Amino acid sequence: MTTIMDPTDERVPVERTITPRPSAITGNVALLDISKPRGNVLIDRLEQQLSERLPGVTFNRYAKPTFTKPAPDDLRRQIQAENDFVVEALAD
């Protein structure tokens, strides 16, 4: 078990088992822009670099409506259904 500190409430640490990492990145990768300023710039550059290093991988772009709230349930379900990996971009 690994203790993960939750920034919303650290009084009771959450214990979770970390998911084993795959040996390769294949399939579909979600690039999630959380809608902070210049996040799209970061995602653009990241997609460019990853595309060069991971031929055959498909990148799907998503954006949260606002960075001030968690992603809506429908968006999270869509990302999970359509992708094998997720990269979440924060920027300012």
C-alpha cells in the first residue's frame, strides 16, 4: 500500500495500491487540458513530442470546462471509454 496525500483533506491519508505500469505505451492516449491559461500550448507541444516518439499511438484531445472544478462525470467516462492512458496538462 502507498499513502497518497489528498490536498482536499489530509487529516485522514488515503491508502491505495498503485496500478502496475505497462512496459509500453500503445493504443489511445487522452491529452486532457484542464483549461488553465496556456494549457493548450503545453498540450500542443507535448502531443508533438510524443507523436515523434510513439509512432502508431493515437492522441485524443479533451478539455475540462473550468480548472476550478473536477472534470464532469460524463467527460471522465468518455475519456475512460476511449483511451488506454491519460496525460493531464497543467499550465499558467
